[in-house]
Amino acid sequence: MARRGARTPFLLRLSLLLLLCPGGLWGPARPGLQPCASVAVGSPVVPLGSAITASCTIQRKLCRGLDQGKVQITWMLDNEPVVGSQHRGPGGAEVSNLTLPQFNRTQAKLWCWVEWNGTKQRIGMAEIRAGYLPAKPFNLSCVLNLTDYGLTCQWEQGADSHLPTSVVLKCAGLGGTPKPTPPAASGRSRAHAVTGCTPQGGHSRCTVPRRLLQLYRQMEIWVSATNALGTAESEHLCIDPMDVAKLDPPTLQSIQSIPFQTDCISVAWEVARSNAHLELECELRYRAPEDPAWALVTGIVGQAGTARCCGFLFGTQYHFQMRCRRSSARGYWSEWSAGRNYTTHEKAPTGKLDAWWSAEPAGAGRRMEVQLRWKAPRRGEANGRVLGYRVTLSPRRRDRDPPTVCNTTCTQCNFSAPLGTRRVYLSAYNAAGESAATEVVLLERKGQPLARLLVVPRGERSLWVHWEAPPTLATAYVVEWQRVPWEPSHGSACWQMERDGATTTALIQDGIEPFQRYNILVYPLYKDAVGVPVHTVAYSKQKAPSHAPKLHLKSIGKSDAELCWDPLPVEMQNGFITSYTIFWANITTEVASASVDPSCSSFVIRELKPSTLYKVHIMASTAAGGTNGTSLTLVTTVLDDIEIQFLFLTLGLVFVLLILLLICFQKNGRVKQQFWPSVPDPANSSLGKWVPAELQEETLQGPGVREPGPATISTVTVLEGAAGKQPPTWGKEPPAETTGTFPALPRPYMRQESPGPLGCGWVASESCQGPGGSGETIQYARVVGDGYKGQQHAPPRLYLRSSSTQPLLLDASPSPKPYENLGFHQAAPGDRGCLEDLPATFPLLQGLRIGGAE
């Protein structure tokens, strides 16, 4: 079923074709048969843009199978559907009419389609073309070739008509006097049949053979162009074919100078043989290689002869050519003849030479070096090829020739002359003789300069120099220019002289090249001096520099960077540097720029971010454009120089302090002793725990006392008691016996110096016999207090304590207020002798208990 469904459209198409073909879709195949369908158009060729009409007719009776059902007719213009109207015509025919209001195609196919049972099929087609009327040919011209006497005519066709067009060159003979005939009456004035030729290959020219021409009689010639829309003709040309004959060129036989008139020459010529029976007029032209245009000599008549011309320069080569045409008609000139060269004879140079000089003292002030430059003679004054130049210090006379200081073929000479030489003489010579000497006056350059100088480009290889005349009238001006920078390969400076003292402009062209800088100087010349030069620089044409300067980083900080660069060499500038532009950017921000004056060679970029990477490049600009340089990468610092210096200074101080602290730790004792002296602390002193060897086993019993205050003890003194004296009573009660308390010990003596600045501390102890010679130990102690180092020194306090029964000479106060001794308060008033609790009360004095026999 699927296959049958797929074949259904194909079968419908095939059945439709079978229905239409027997009726003759493409016209009657056999006589007497009418087509089933037909397409008709109003005109198969129409003007471009006009309306067209068409109709498509289907005869139901002639198309078997179409008599039943509905038939739909549609239109297609090439591949574009167009809409028409459909109605039933006579005899049951189906008719569809189509009107296109504007047909804008040069060629198209109009198709008629029929739709039956859902299938569409083309049943008719008409081809339509559109275009314009043929364009009118113009510029018709004809030339008669005397070799085969064929008349060749050419013309211009004009615009394309978009339609097939046939072009024909037509000609016809005219009777009577040759007169121009209007195109409207040309048909009535033709005496002969129209003949002509048809161009081949689409060309706009063709040749009418001799058999169709009437020589020496007027003929009418025109061009006709025809297409389906109409015909166009060119202007009719009425000519005698011989009037448009193009002759063969003549021949130049010889050229020679006339001996007596040295600026005149004689040219001998002869016409071609094919033109020998014609009356001709000819023209002669000549020019030198330096001449921009030809010089023309007219009015030469005849078939052969000579032509005489004057005004030629001496010693100059000229090129001669000649042509001819019929003198009775204004026809075509022949081609120019083959050229012939001729050089006129020479003559001694004439005129004065333009000279310029510079002089400097030399030879210990007795001579001077002179550089003399001059211009070659002008063409009209050289009179031939100059062989050399001669420079002398005095003029030439008849009887003798002056000595020559320079004889050269160049246009400059360096020579030495006596100091004070004011004049030299310059002359040129050729094969015919020597010119009159030109006097060159060596004037001093101390005259007035120009008021103002301006140079502007005139072209790529020339410059206009304008100046303002000085207050004093000048006789001439010298313009000098030189490329910057000057190199020996460039030769000496170029110069030219303006002999008109009233002029204020000059055009310089010698050696001027684009993109090169030139230094231009102008010297005014006066009768008795040369003016001081005024100079300026200029370019004939500028462009962007060849290179940009290379950036160098001079210094960089936290928020700024200083860049520098070397100025561009002049030869790479290609113009005047108008500015330098610095561009910089980091990764995250847009590009920033700053313009720098061309006279500067450094720039400081400010407001940068610390510790940031930047890319920087420079652009050098002239009036004609700019050139970018290579990129420079830089990174700003975290700190400025001052901050870095302060940081290093701080680190240095910290390092020094660390060294000092290390030394202090290494020398702890010495430093501590120097700054913090060692002060004995009775409470923590080892002296309070030390006892002599004899008393080490003795247990000292003493009443409990409270911790002594922080008193500074610098001196301990133990006083001796006199023999046979009894100690005084401290109270009402008699003193206890102390004879058996301490054993007898040898008498030692002890002295201790304090390290303080006063040096007044000492301790002494001596053993003596008590009263009655019982050997009782009598001890005296003096304790002197001193302050720490750096404190104010007060008078030392004296602490006295004695175990003797004799009273002390000083204050018998039991103890000073800063240091209370509980023993004094607990002892009985009448207690006499040494107390057993003294060492416990005074730990420092515990070690001072000394006993012995001595």
C-alpha cells in the first residue's frame, strides 16, 4: 500500500501528459490538428519597463479527460509566480489573462501551468525580451589608404540596447556639386544604390573596397544600427574619398648648417613615390633632448626641396621629423617621417658665470685658503660642450697669459692665495675657444642680514624660499642648502644665485629629496659686502618617524617612575617631531597617556600604584603621523627611598641594640656590677650563716625576731674595749655571766672595704680580757648605712651594739628607728656583758663573733 501511495503522484502526472499530448500541447504536429492549449503575448519584444499582456487558453474538447472536473490555470515568470484572471471562453474553453504593468527584465520566460486533480503541469511558454532603441552612432571618420585605395571608416557605437542589433556602414554616390545633405532628404538625393560594409567581430570599424567608391566625387557615408524596436543612424558624412586620403610620410635626405649664418640650418626632403602626383604641404618639427616640447615649422610646400630654419643653439644636438598632406584639402596628415639627428657647430662660450666663494686665513696669517664654486654656463651661453674652467689671480692680456691657479673640469676649486687678495678671474672654454673672464670679488661677510626667512614645500622634490628684503637694497641673493646631517658622500652644499635684487622668492630643486631635512641659508649681496646669512630648516615632504626612541628607566618609586630616552637621529625623524606621547597601563586599568614637548628627553609618571606592574611605551609624532616604540615593563616599589632609608636605619639600630644586648648577656656580671652594684642583703647573706670552725657545732639560740627592714649596710665596725674596764650597766638588773658562753679564740682582725664610691665601710673585731682578767670577749660593732648607686648620699647612719659592760661613747640609744632590735627591748635594764641572742638579732654580725686567747 505504501508503494502504491508513493506512485500515485507519478501516475497522475503521466496520465495528465497522456491527456495533453494527443491534443498537441506544443502545436499541431500534423496538418489539421489544433493544439489543446496555447499561450499568446501582446509582443515578444517590448521597451524595457513597459507593460506586457498574455493569455493562456485550454480547449476542453481537444484535451481528453479535462472535460470533467475543474481546471485551474496559473502563471510563472521564470521561477516567480504571478497572478492572472481566469474565465470561461467560447466553446467551453478555459482562458486566463495576465497583465504585467512594468516589465523590468531584459529577457524572461512566461509559463502557463494547469492544475488538475491536485497535480500541476506546464502546458505553454512564451519568451519575452525587453530593451531600448539602438543608440545613435557618433564620431564617424574615414581615411582613404592610397596603397589599396580602400576607405576605412570607424565610429563609436554608444550605449547597449540589450537587444540583438545589426550595424551596417552605408555609402552612396551623390550627383552634382558636393554639398552636405540632411538625413531627411538623403533618400531623394542619392543618385546611386546604397552600398557599404558590415563590421565583423563586434568591432566599430570596417573598410569599403575600391570598387564601391567614386574617387574625386562626393559620396554620402553613414552608419545604421537596427534592432527589433527600431533603427538609428549616425550623422551623414559627405566627402570626396581623395580628400580623406592619408599620404605616406616624406623622407629627410640631409641637414647642414649655413656657414655664414651660424644659427641657421638647411633641411633637404622628398615626398614618397605614391604621393608624387599630388600637391602637398608639409610641416617640420625639431627639439633638443632638454626641450620639453617640439618646435614646429609650417608652410613648407612642394613635392621636394629644402627648408631653411634659424634660431638654433650652437653645439646642440637636435632631432628632426617631417609630415605632409594634400594642399587642396584639409585632409589627414601623413605619419611623421623617420627621425634624423643633427648637431650644430660650436662657438666660444659667452656670458658671465655665477660664482660663490668662502675664504679662511692660513699659513701663519700670510695666505688664505679659498674655495671657489660656480655654475656651468646656461645652454644659450655654453655654445657647445664645455671642456674645462680656468681660474687666475689677474685678468688675461694680449701680450701674456696670467698664471693659472686652477684648471679643472669640475665646478669648484680650492686654492691658496696671498692674504688680502680681493679678486680672482674665472673663465670657461670649449673646442671653439675661451669665454671672457668673469671677475669674482672676494667681499667680507659683514653686511645686513635678511629681515625674515620662510621655507615651504612646493612638491616632493622642491622648496619655495621666501624672504623679507633687508633695509639696504641688495644687488643679488645667494641661496645655499645642505642636507642635515651632512655627510661627505653628499658632496658640498648646493647653491644658486638670484641676480634680481628685487626678488624675494626662489625655487630650489637641485638635490631635494622627500623625508630629508635641509638647512637653508640666504646671503644678500651688496656692492661692497656680503650680508650675514639667515638660516632655517625645512622638509619637502614629511612622514611618520622610522623608529621611536627607546625608553630607559631612570628611577622608580612607590607612586612615580622617571623615564628617559635618547633623541631620535635626524635621519630617522622623517619630519619635525611635534611631540612625544607616553602611554602606560597596568593589567586592570585603561591606558593613560601624556604628551611631552619634543625638546624634552625625560618624563616622570606620577600617581602610580605601589607594587604594581606597568607596561610603558613611547610614540614619536610628526605632522604626517606617529610611530610607536617597544614596550618597557616596570614594577613600582612598595616603599619610597626615604621610607627605605628609614627602614634600614631602624633595622640598623635594632641590630646594634641586639648586639649590645648579646654583649650584656655575655658579660652579665660585669655589666650588672657596673649599672647595679652588689649590695649585701643581711637577710639573704651567706655571711649570716657563716661561723668559725670552733662554733660550727654550737647551736645558737636566740629569741625570735621579725625580719629586719631593707637597710643598706656598707660598714661594720667592731671596737675593742680597753683592758681592765667594766662595761656599764644597761639596766637595773645585773648583767648575766657570759664567761662560759663563748670559748676562748685567737684574736683575729678583720677589715672589709665596701665597693661603693665613698669607700668608707670597714669591720674590725678584737678579743680582749674582761674585767678582772677573766678573758671575756668584748665586742663592739658599728654599722654605717649607705644608699644605692645613683641615690642622694645622706650622712651615714651609725648603728652601735656592744656586748661589753662599758658604755659606748656615742649615742646609747638601743637601736635606730629604721632597724629595730628586739633584744634591746627584751633585755633587763641591768643586764651586763655579751647577750646570747646577738648573732640571731644581727645575722651579719654572726660571723664576726671572734674568740681566742689573743
